[in-house]
Amino acid sequence: MKKLELYSDFTLENKLTESEEHGFILDLGEGEVGETKQFEYYIYNPDEKAHKIELVFELDHPEVKILTSPTDLNPGQKEKIVLEWTPALEIEDSLHTVLKISGMNKWKKPNLVS
């Protein structure tokens, strides 16, 4: 199975790098306490062999939530992921969070003819 790819744009030009140990490290920038910000990312399945991949997403920061995400992805398909961050504390630097994406191939069962 090829690795799933994550992009910061709809046209799939700005590919994000995945850390083998951690996942995708996202820089959400700075935010004002109580001010909600939304971020859009696009997940792409470059694998042409699996029929479908079931997806599970995890974030490592309690203030960042996943608003929308796909539950599965077909070969060559891209889908939008929307994250939301409402800072509860003022921070001096950009907020970095890790998005882990795991998937399991779903293969079609062969049609058995008797």
C-alpha cells in the first residue's frame, strides 16, 4: 500500500511531509484566545491497487478538533479535512500539532461462480 498524502491546497501542489515517528506536523500559526480558526487540508490516495481505504485520524492537541474528515478513500481520490482551533491560552509562538492518519485496505471480494 502506498502512503496516503496530505496537502494544504485543493490543487495538490503543496504536499506536507510526514514524519515516520510522529505523523504530519501542522503549523497552525498564532491565534487569539477565544478566536476560532479553521484549516483545510486535502488527503489523497495515490494507490491504484486497493479498492478503498478505511481511515482513522488522530490529533495530539486538545484544543484542535477535526470538524470534517472522510471515513474512506478510493484509489486516486482526494477529500477535504477541516480542523478547528480555538485557543484557550495565549501562546507566543505558532501552534504545532501532529495529525496521524492510519488506514486499512478494503479489497473487493471475488465473485465466486458455482
